Amino acid sequence: MKKLLLGGLYASLMFGVSACDNEKSAPKEEKITQLDTTAAVKEVLRSGVNFDNFDLSVRPQDNFYDYVNGNWIKNTEIPSDRTSIGAFYDLRDKSQEDVKRIIESLVKRGELTQGSDEQKVADLYRSFMDVSSLNKLGVVPIKVELDKIAAISNTDDLIAYFAHSQIMGNTSPLSFYVDVDAKDSSRYVSAIWQGGLSLPDRDYYTNSAPRFEKIRQAFVKHIEKMYVLAGFNEPKSNAEKVMALETKLASSQWDVVNNRNSTKIYNLYKVADLSTLAPVFNWKVYLNTIGVPTATDIVINQPSYIQGLDKLIKTVDLSTWKTYLQWQLLSSMAGDLSTALDNEHFAFFGTILNGQEEQKPRWKRGVETVNSLLGEVVGKVYVKRYFSPAAKTRMQELVENLRDAYGDSIKALTWMSDTTKVAAQEKLAQFTAKIGYPDKWKNYDGLKIKPDDLVGNKIRSNAFEHQEEIAKLGGPIQKWEWFMTPQTVNAYYNPSMNEIVFPAAILQPPFFNMRADDAVNYGGIGAVIGHEMGHGFDDQGAKFDGQGNMRDWWTKQDLAQFTQRGEALIAQYNGYSIFEGLNVNGQLTLGENIGDLSGLTIAYKAYQKSLKGLQAPVIDGLTGDQRFFIGFAQVWRAKIKEASMRKYAATDPHSPAEFRCIGALSNMPEFYQVFGVKAGDKMYIAPENRVKIW
């Protein structure tokens, strides 16, 4: 389990691009209030702008997101096996197709050397695709574990199974992980995160709104149906027991806002003192079983949750706990068992919770399984086929251009003292940029994969990964490690290593194209690079120094100024309405909103710097600045089903795509100049109220 401040790109779009003229000069740019698209090429555009997606009935000054993407939004349906659509998701589809070709080429080769990476990939995929065998087996693959649960006879056995359950990869009330110590980045430390819930968040158990009540009622019915399909006893009463216990667990859990507070979740305990926090809980049994018997200290992210769990260990009868563990085993493994169990699991978690009408094709889920368990094995082949050295070199240049622009911006800040500026510049200089793929690949030697044992493959894979994590303790920091595979369409910032990471799969249109006009690349991947850099200076990342240590490197006055600007951004996003009665949570999304605003601001500065004083060419009737801002808006184009959006808004630290776009643009003075935004326009914010952080 990794606690990273992920800079995930949750919505975007695809548009056609081709090589642009590399002109040394161009007509002087003019400010415009409405684009003239009549002369634009309607097929593949040299500018990278797809005018077919524009909704010209919307004024760009009122909603630039709808103006650039509105026609696509009106005319595009979300497929029945999806909850969302957009170019970000299109890139995921492309990555899946690419990985499928790699996997199927191995499957077709037949005999592969036993124990080789190729054999592991082929046989893992075979085990997932053999639905006929899974249907014949039913719940037989989990019978050994069911017997272990049935044999639990005391609280020590129960606590040992909590640890065992996580090692297998199943949901457990405690989520143990190993990470770089936030206050000593030279070492790894053990840590525990709250866990044990089936529903997405504590509010799904505690919120009294009718929508949540309906979900809870449906959840109990779902458990009952799963018990019937599995042939378990007393399905109705046991379903109610599970719901009651999970509700008690939820009542002690921290909410999503507190869980992203780096200061609050860092609570380092001596193992010898854990009994003062939870006196009933047998920590020796738990730590021995989880694999760290000699641990001397451990981070407890949510201490009050541990206290609540301790009370439940004491007050909830053993029979109820065993019923709960039986349920978590069944639910965690449902997608790897019979079609009937798989379908019922999807009916609740896919359809009721997320609004997805039907399952993804089996092969897509098989690819996801391979990516999840053997991702870097496939990744090695993926980068050879789909990521060129030239693309990596160009990305490295862009990163350094963004770094330079960020440095210039810090230097020019009027609200920050020279003392804090020096520390900020030091941190910026120490950013490590990882691009495309790891320099050192994971080694899967010792992992056994069989073509006819899907559940066993997953259990062994999760246990293998767990042992890899445990082995880090006491050793040097593995700075070469990646927490995403090359074929992942995403990016992230890791504060404890002060690194920004861009997997190969995101480095393609619409974010990045080797033949695209610079304005579009800076508006796309440039804003992504700036976003990840921005996480190093957001409300949580700014607590870490250039070495990855959480410490206060701000003057008191500068920190107050920084916090004040964050509060203004919170208020701005709190005002964005998603649905009637549901607004963006500005506090939850603050870090990502700072990342978006910083990313756009710095990308624009970097683009201007890249021109070296020359005028950008006019392409397809658009100036460079226009293409930059349109390129930024295009990458956020997306549609998402209401049920999924409601879950997203409640649990995800990113704002919905529309507000990621217009929220950042509304604070950019240059956007106002280029598109003539004035008082009275819906995107207008008075100059004194616009937020400028970096």
C-alpha cells in the first residue's frame, strides 16, 4: 500500500495532430473574444485542435470547458461497460490493446520455459480466461481459507488472521505497509492504515441522506445473495451482522479530508508503547504474522481508529468476526470465482455503486490482472514497442524547461520572503524526474504461476509482493523503484523521494506528440509536468523539503500567506455545483487544485520562454496562446455517469474535469487577455480575488 500524493489525470480527450510548420516568425497575435473556425481544417489539424468538438453556442468567457468540448459532450454516449469516457480513458483503452497483443503473442507460443517471465504472464492470463474451469470449481478455490476462518477459536487467532488476510491481498481491518519514513527519508518504516470496509468510505455507513440509505439496504441484500450463491449458512442474518460490524468500524474511521493531512497521519509509536494505545489487541501476534517480529517502531496513521478497533475486539463476539472474515474473503475473491458470484459482485459494486450497466469484456479484465500482478514484466516489452528514445529525450527537455520556468516564477513572487524562496529553489533543484520506464526492473524470480489456479496465483502474487515490501526494512532506499507501470496512463509525485514520475503510456496525444505544435504540447503534457511539480509545493507537498523529509522550511509570515491563498482556492471550488445539492469539496481537492493552477501557470511561462522572444506561428487561424489554452481544455474532456460522479466527489481528491479546467483558467490573467474575459462574464473573478500561488 503506497501513500503517495498522486497527480492522477482523471479525464481528458483525444484529438488529431500532425507536424506543424517551424516558422521563425508569424503575424502578431491578437486578442479575440470568439474564435473564427471557418477556415480551419476539419480532419487532422496541424494545430492539434479538433473544432468538431466545439460548442459555439457557448461563450468562451462563460465556460471555456463547454466551449471547447461541448459538442462532443452532447453527442457522445458512455458505453454500457464503462462509467466514464474521454481521451484519458481512450488512452487506457489503447494501452490495454497494446498489452493484450503482447500477452496473446506469448500465449500463442505454447511451451514456455517453466519459471520464466514469459511463462508467468501467459499462464496468469490463461488462468483468468478459463471461465469454464472456474464455474466447475465454484467456491472450492477458497475452501482452505474458509476452513482456517472456521478454526479461529480466540482473539489471538482472529488477530493473526487479520494479518494473514492482508498478505493474501484481501480486505482486513488493518492495512499494513512499508514506506519511506516521512521524517527520516534515509530509512523505511512500517505503517498501518485504517481498513476493513466494503463500501468506499465511512460516509456510506454514517450519512443519513436517502441516497446512502438506499445503498446500505442494497448492500445488505447483496451480501445475502452472495451467501446464497456460495452455499453459506444463514445468509440473511449473517448479512445483517456484516453490515452492523462494518458500520461500527466506519464510526471510528477518519474522513477523507483528515486522511490527506500529512501532519495528522504521521504518528510514530514505539512498538513497546502500542499496548497503551490498544491494550486488548495482541500486537506481538499481529506483527509476527505480518512478518516484522523485530520492529521497534511503527507509524499509526489514524490512532483513534486503532482505539475503536481495540474496543470492537473486546466487545464483538468471535462468531460475528468470523462471519465478517468469511464475507471479506468471498467478496475479495468473487471476481476470480464462478460467473454467478462474479456477476453478483459486479451487480452491486459496478452497477449500484458506479452506474456501470455491464461488465467489461473478460479479456480487458484479464489484461488488468496481468498489469496488476506482473506489470513490469509486460512493461519491458511495452516500452520497446511503443516508446521511443527520442520521446524520452524530448520529455526530459520539457521537464527542464518547466523546472527553469518554475524557478523564474519563485524568484518573481512578491508574497514570499527571500529566506523561503531559497529553500523552495533548493527543493525544485532536487526534483528527480522519472520518464517512461524504470532504469531497474522488478525481479519476479520465485513467484509460482499456474495456468489452472487463478485464486492461488493471486494469493501467491500478493504474498510475493508483501515479502518484497517487508524486505525493504533496514535496507537502503530503492530510489529506482516505480509505483506505476510504464503502460499506466497516469503520473504522480512522491514527496518522500521528491520525485515526479511520467509513465510511457501518458506520453502520447493528446498530452504529448512528437510532431505536435509546441503550444499544444505545453498546454497538454507541459501542464501535467507542472502539475506534478506543483504537488511538491501544494498544501501537503510543501511540508516536505528537497530531501523528502517532512519539516517546516517556511517563515511564519510566508506560511500564513500560503495558507491564505489556499483558503481562497478552497472557497472558489466550494462554489462549483456538480449536481443540485452537491458541490465540489474544496478542502478535499485543495492539493490537486493547487497542482492544476500551478501546472497551468508554469506551463504557460515555459511556453513563452520556449519562443525565445519570437512570435508564435498562427496555425489554423489560431495564435500560439489560443492553442495553448485550448490544448489545456481539450485534455480534460470527459463524461461520467451520475452514480460514479457522486462516489468520485465524495472520495476522490481531484475536482471533476470541468472544474479542473475552468477553475485554473479563471485565475490566469493571461487567459483573460487572450479571450477577452470581462466583468459580468461567468468565468470572471475580480483581479484582487484571483488566486496566485506559484
